[in-house]
Amino acid sequence: MHDDRNLVEARLKRVLNERVRPAVYPESVPLEVAVWHAPGEPVPVTEGLAATGTPIAPGAAWGAPWGTSWFTVTGTIPEEWAGRTVEALLDLGFNESMPGFQCEGLVYRPDGTPVKGLNPRNQWVRIDAEPGEPVRLHIEAASNPVILGDPPFQPTRLGDKETAGTDPLYRLGRMELAVFDENVWQLVMDLEVLGELMAELPADGARRWELLRAVERALDTIDLQDVGATAAAARAELAGVLSSPAAPSAHRISAVGHAHIDSAWLWPLRETVRKVARTASNMTALLEDEPDFVFAMSQAQQWAWIKEHRPEVWAKVTKAVAAGRFVPAGGMWVESDTNMPGSEAMARQFVHGKRFFIDEFGIDDEEVWLPDTFGFAAGLPQIIKAAGSKRLLTQKISWSQTNVFPHHTFLWEGIDGTRIFTHFPPVDTYNCAMTGGELAHAARNFKDKGLARHSLAPTGWGDGGGGTTREMVAKAARVRDLEGSPSVTWEPPADFFAKAEADYPHPPVWVGELYLELHRATLTSQAKTKQGNRRSESLLREAELWAATAAVRAGATYPYERLDRIWKTVLLHQFHDILPGSSIAWVHREARRTYEAVAEELNEIIDTAQRALAGDGDRVVVFNGAPHTRDGVPGGGALAVSGVRWTEARERDGGGFVLDNDQLRVEIDARGLVVSVYDPQADRETLPPGQAANLLQLHPDFPNKWDAWDVDRFYRNTVTDLVDAEEVSLADGSVRIRRSFGASAVTQLLTLSGRRLDIETEVDWHETEKFLKLAFPLDVHADRYASESQFGHAFRATHTNTSWEAAKFEACNHRFVHVEEPGWGVALVNDSTYGHDVTRTGSTTTFRVSLLRAPRFPDPETDQGVHRFRHALVPGATIGDAVREGHFVNLPERRVPGSAAVEPLVGVDDDAVVVSAVKLADDESGDVVVRCYESRGGRARATLTAGFPVAEVVATDLLERPVGEVRHEGGAVPLTLRPFELVTLRLKRA
């Protein structure tokens, strides 16, 4: 037989597009439309429904950027449509290729009941009225601008309401009542599924030709002038090939209805509140129509928004949850970044997320759902387990540019040895549309073939929301058991994981971080957002510590509700497009204001507690919020102390200055560069011969795409060392340096603090598409370095032997990086930066801190303005020194008038065991909760001693649920910890 595949396939495409799809709605009548444009921010639903609109016709412009318009559509169903299905077709001016990234709407009945959301792939509303009856619907329409346009990554002022202007963005499209021909729509689904499947099958296989001939017969049967009359006959020609069952060896896909909704990204937080309501309305409506469909929604914050802002939607959601079909997923407050949040913040993501679902629905998630997060820190498995979860799903690692991850289902082992069952959907998208191409890719791509056969497909439009469509559900029904295709079943994530674990009892193990070889610049972009996060985390630690201490020691009231609210605010801003700096200007402008308000409130809580503890008197009581003793003040305690730190500052031969305090001697030359850091205790120079530290370096920074997200390796090809100084002078025992470059200026203050060289850097930054680094070459020969992560640290190579190591040319740390030769090391600690790189040349290892970037998309003014950073170089540092000094830099001592000494609530007799939180129990019982961990990567035996009478000690999970009793004597608790082991204890007060 002649090969006529191309002929038949081309025929199918044209007939579908030009005849069959248009015949789904064979008859229509126009609706009358009126519009009212809300002034300013969105108004309550009752106000929008009551507003009087003015007439508007299809083709008319509407919608200022970030505006809200209330459309009222009215009409009457023609008498001759009796007995036929009728739908309203409501096109706000959609571009069908961009669901979630443009205008959207939520449809209401006149009584305010939400019906469903409108988006480019969901423009219909089923009408229940009888012929002759009036139809009236209201649409709350959001004219959100298209930020990620075509071409993408173009600078735009549309990302902030303050700069977006007022010109209308959209033109109203089709607004009609129409007859919906169910038979024709089903024919469209049949032909799409078979056409897509056919394209994925081998050309020399019989199944492809069976499908081709069946499609050809169906096309011959269709009367192109009366598709509706012949649709049933055409479907009959396809019934045989659609009923042929899948092969027993077919790959098995668990479809999970989903709408990945970014809590903020190319839209502000307030718009996400509405996106969630639209999507939830859509999904509850689809659940009522499709009995096999299951939908999962993550991010407890988004559920809380529905409950608070859309109670009428919440009622539908809770009903569907009770039926087991609208499934809480993930157990986190938001789908956060996992690289940058600190130890306690990462723990509280699970505490607040899981507790919301437990309190509202009695559901305790065991699955962590993070499809779009930009890599995963090596400390995360232990946190997941400590929260009572045991499984992880993500998709993002498939975006890596250099190396293909070798597994799709595996055990992920963290820094402490904890292993978590992990799955990467081989469909390689969290926006699966159930196309034949996607399903075939999942089956072909699955790395664990021969050992396992199950994978998961998150199905529905996401990022900007929208969710699953009836078309996706219809396609899934056809491939549930279809020859040539993977078999597809709708089911909750827990059911998939149960099957996958049973299917694959001995999966491979991946040890260490899940590093995303992409989006590395998210560790630096939007410095003030990152700084606000770090400082909020530190303030929350202090607020809980001192409020708990004041409650126990002075009977003060513990601010449970305030701390709960503030934690949730900080956790929200750790969402994986806010903290990483990849959102529009509006988001980061609001974030800066929010962090300022958080700091003000937390400082007030801290000050109130410390004044209650300090007592009366005219001395100065020094409070030490760090977990280690500092200048005689125990960690978590306070003393009235006095003392002066001595530093000699003198001129240096050849220009510059020398700082010396007997513990460290530092030489700064006439350029303001550090040319010597001598450790007298070890009789060792820190810097390599002839090299200078505290060197600011400027690179061009124009990645190939994803401006705020990416820094590409070629940025290193060009560098400018900023060595010219306008001022190098002494200032109160410190050295001040001033430089200018381009349109920017830098002022630095270098100070000795014990065995630490403190470097305060102020940058007035006005560059564009540049990358600013701060370099410290070190005379240390090492193959690896340590980088602090949650509840410990991870090691990375200093060399690039393999492509895996070479790809980590920009990485994340928390408070420190540390490198050492046997017996001697150096730490670099910071108060608010995360991105860095570490390289080695011979015996020289160079730390470089990433300070600032200046991408123009999605915020064209990223990081413009004044920034202040604090770093400290610690020569001779062990890993324990790095841990301690990192806390000291982030938790400066506080001085309060008074005279009292404040004994810590808890103390630990081994500095290797770090107390990460001291607080009162969330159940308001008054019990003291203490979290601690082994910080050096070794085993530790220590005694934790309570500074108050203790009746009982119980080990708990992160949610403060008991997991076992702990032996104690008079409040002294013996601890035996494995490397990086995390322990939470509840101490019941006697």
C-alpha cells in the first residue's frame, strides 16, 4: 500500500480546525453586556454586583492594568432551543495560548453564588434556564497585564500599578448564548486523542496504521456541511480502535488534577487571592460534572485565603474535601524556596501548613508537593521526616541545563542520613494537558523502566492558575486503557505514592542536595527581600526566646497570636518567586514594606520582654540571643557587664593601615584592599602571597533568558576589579574605604572583633545588567568546602572534575562558608547574603560573595538604591567557630537599662549542640519547647539543662506531638545525637 500518512494527518488537522470544532456550537445569539469599572483596588462582591454598568459591545476596549471591571451579561434562550444544551460563551479578550497570564474572570449568579472561573482555556458557562427564561450573569474581570510576553523577558513598567499607566489592555470578545452539541464535542475528543496518539507510534507498527484507517473512515463519514448530523456515525467508526485495551506492560500514570498557582509572581499577592478563588470555583464545578476526577491543591496559605475572602467558595471546597475528591496536598504554608529559608523557618513551613490541614479537615499530609521550587537543600529530608511526612514530589530538576538527573523515583538522603521517597514526574511538566505527546514522553522518558512502572502527571493549567479542563478529563477517560498509550487513572497523590512504593521496594539512593542547574541568580536578585527574610528570621528567634523567658521568669504574657501571625507573614514571603527575587516590582515593593512592619512589631515584642527581665537600675544589661556564650554572657541569657575591646590602628609602611588586637593582625593597603590577615595563634598568613582580599569585582550580567533568575557561566569571562579608592582613612579604630564606579558608590568599614575581621559594606547601586562580587582569596588547599544549610551544613567541591561539579558555579549558603586544611581553616560569615562561588587554583581557594545584580525583567529597577551588608572573615576557624560566629553576626547583642542577671531557660554543655528555638508550646499550655541539633557533622553527647523546675520531658515532632518520653534528672536531659540530628523537646513546667 502507498504511504498516505501525511495526507490523512493533514486532512485530520484541517477538518478538525475548520469544520468539527466550530460545529460544537452550531447556533448562537448575542448577549447584552454592561460594564462597571471599579475605582482603585478590587471591591467586595456585593458592591460589584450592585453597581450600575454602561453598555459595552464586543470589540470595545476595556481594562486598565491591574484594574477590575464588573460585566453584567443578560439574554434569553430562544424557544426553538428547547431540549438542547445551552452554554454562555464569555470571551474577555483572551489569547488562548496564555492561560493564567492575562485577563481572568469569576462568574457569579445574581445572588452572589460563584459559578466558575473564566480563562483562555475555559470560556464557557453551562446555563440551566429554560427557553424563554431570562439569563443574567455577573463577571468579576481582572485586567491583569501580560508581563511575560512574546518575545519574553522584555523590560516593562506594567509590573507595578504605580508605573503601569491607565490605557486599556483588552478588547471584549464573543459574548453569546450558544447551543452546545455534546456529540460533536465528543467527536473532537475522539479525533484529538487518536491523532495525538497516532503521531507518537512507530510508523512501521500495525497500531499506527489501524488508527490512521479508522480516522480516515471517520473523516469520510462526516458531512462537512452538517457535522452535527453525522457526528454519531463518525464516532462509531472510531469506537473499535478506542476500545482496544492497553498492553499489560504499558506505563501507568496517576493523573492528579492540579493548578500550580504561584502565590505571587507576575502578579501581586492580592491578585493571587482572586486567582485561587477562580480556580477553586472551576474545580469544584468540574468535580460535580466528572465523577472520576480528583483535584489536589497545595499551599495552606491559599486555602486560608479562600476561607477568609471567599466563604461561598470555601463552602464548596470543604464539601468536596469531605468527599475525598478535593485533596489538600504538600503540608506546607506555601510552596517555598528551600535553599534560602533558615532552619526554623523551613521547619515552620511544615508546622503551619500541616496544622492548618489537620485543624480544618483532620488530614495529615505525608506528601510534600513542590513541583516548581528551584532546587532542594540537603537538610530538607530530616525536616520532612520530623514533620511527620515521608514523600516528596517535584518536577523542576528536569529543567537542569547541564546534567540529566538519572532517576525519576528514588530515595533522597539528606545530610543526617534521613531518606525520603521522592518522585520526579517524567512527563516533565506540572501543567500536563493530557496530550498524546505528553503521555508518550512520560513513558519514554521514565528512567526506572524495568524496575518500576508508575509515574504521576499533575494535570491542569498552572502558574497563574486555571486548573484542569473538561477536555483534559475527557482525554484521560479515553486513555484509561488504550492500546499504544500509557494507562491513566485519576487518583490522589497518596494513592500514587502507595502504588509507587509497592512497585519499587528498593529504589536507588541520591545523596546530598538536589541542585537545580538553572536559576542560580535567584540566590542574589532583590537583595532587600532577602535581607528582610534573614532579619525577620533572626528577630523571630529572639522574640520567641525573650517572650518565653519573660513568661517563665517574670510571669509576662506570651504573645501567641502575634507570633503566629508574623510567622505566617514571613513564611508567605518565602514563596519560591518572592524570596528568590523573581517577581514583579509590585511584589518586592510590598515585601519591603511588610518586612519593615514585621521588624517594628518584633522589636517591640523583644523590647517589652527584655525590659520585664532587666529589672530596675542604671546599669546596662546585655542580652545575648545567640546560642553560644559571648563575652561572658551565656547564650539565651543576660548580664550587666562592662568591658572595652582593644584594637591598635596604625599607619602601614607603603600606605594604608594596620589593625591589630593581638588575636589578629590585618593590613589594608592604600587601595583599601586587605593584603595580609595574620593569625598569631597559628603563626599563619591567611592570604596567598601577592593577592588581595576584600576585592570588589564587577561582571557584565546578561543571561540568555530568565533575567532575574539566571546567571550564565560566561559572565566570568569579563571582570573589572574595583581597586581605585577615593578614601582610605581611620575612623574610631576602623578603616573606612570609599570607591565609585559607573553610576554607583561603595563605602566600607573594616573592624577587628576578636578573631574576626568585620566588613560592613554600603553600596549605592545604580548599575544595569551588572553583577557585583566581593572576593577573598585564601591560602588554603582543599578539595571541598562547607556551606551552612538547614540544621547543619553540606559540602561542595572546589574543583570541576565532572560536569556535575562544574555546574555548581553559583551556590547557596546561610550564615557561613568554611574551608580548611587539617588543623586550620577559614570561615566567611554574613548577615544577609546567600549566593556565592568558591574556586581553587593550586593551593589557593577563593570565596566570592554575590552582593548585587541589576536584571531588568521582571522588575526593571531591580536592586537600585542603597544596600548595606555585613560580612566577617574568621581565620583559624573550625566548623564550630563558623557556626558560632555566624550566629553572632546575625544576632547582635542588645543593651537594656537595668541591673538583673537573666539565667537562660535552657543551656547545653557542648557547643556542638546548637539550640535553634526556645518558645512556649503552640497549644498555650505554658510548656517550654526547645529545638536543638548537632551542628558539626559528628556525634555528640551533651546535657541540656533547664533553668526552671521541670515535671516531664517529652520528645516531639515539629508539630509538638509526642514521639516518646525522655529521661531527665532535675531538669537535666542527657542527649546523644548523631551527625546533624535534630531533636525537639517539650519541657513541662513543674
